[in-house]
Amino acid sequence: MSAFKILVDLIGYSIARAALPVLSFGWIYVEPFSATPQPLQWPWYRRDANGRVELRQVVAGWIGFGICILGLLVTALAIHTAFR
């Protein structure tokens, strides 16, 4: 397993697990890390009994990694414009 894959899986998953429920007001959440795969309606998500969306770990990892990269870019841009 490559270091990039581990980075996406662990850091991206952790960020998505914390950020997605907050950003979606509780309508989207991520399956637990040790969850056994269950059949999903689509390859990356399913709906629970309450109508909320549960994302698969892999997709959540990539979304969280994207959030992390976006945050780093915003921080770098803020630092760059502050020290002009």
C-alpha cells in the first residue's frame, strides 16, 4: 500500500467523518471504519431508515482529502496575501 493511499484513507476519512455531518446539518455521515461491507444502493452510498445518506469509507476518504487540500490552499493564499 502506498503512502499516498494511506494518507487519503486515514487523514481523508478522519476529516470527512468530522466535517460532513457538520456541513450537511446531519444529513450525510460516513460509515464506521471497522464496518463490514453491506450492500449499497449505489457503489458509494446508501440511505438509512431516516433518509440520511451514509457514505462508503473510500469515497469519504477522497472527499475528506479534498477538504484538506482546499483548506491548505486557502491557508497558503491567506499567508501569501498577508505578507505581500
